[in-house]
Amino acid sequence: MVSILLLVYLLPPSGKKGAVKISIREAVDRVVTFHKAGHSLQEHSGPAQRRQPYILAVGMTRNNIHEYYIAMDGELLPCKAKSSLSAFDELFKTHYVFGISYDQALNSMFMFVNSQSQGP
């Protein structure tokens, strides 16, 4: 998870093209949200939730995550991933599978990942 969060810090939200500039903390929350195990997941589902997909990491602590979901359009899609990197891979692929544009504030991070994931 650290490597993903580091990308957000190294490629901060730019606020270009009319997008609202957000803080790095807000950017991190738009990539991954932590949820304490044992509590209801309903707050992350339903029509009032944000449209852009994000990782919902469920565990007793941030260092002990045991389940990942992709949250989008008020739905929770369980990840097959057992690691944060695999969960991020599923998040990245979700944009392509469902034809969803990147969050404007996170565009530079996703474009960097896209450029590095393509072969030579």
C-alpha cells in the first residue's frame, strides 16, 4: 500500500483544466479508503456515493488489511486481490472495463501508471 500512496505524494493533484485543486490527503482518500473490519460497509454503497472508483481496504488496522473492494457508483465489487498492489491493478483495470475516465485530480498519477504499464 505504501508504494501506491507514495505515487499520490510524488504525483500530486494539479488542478489543471478547470479541476479543483485538492490536498494530498483528499487525493489519497480518492484512491483508497480504509474501513475498520466489523463495521457495516453500507456507508460505502448506495446512490449518494461518488462515481469515480476507489479501493476500499477492510481490516482491523491499516497495516492488517484482509479484504479489498472496488467501490464505484454506489456498488462494492469484491477484489480477488489479496495484496494492495493487486487491488490497485484491479482499480486501474476497472477504468478500462467500464469506460470510466480518471478522476481529474488524479489524472497525472493514473497517466504515469498507464505509461509505465505499457510495453516498450
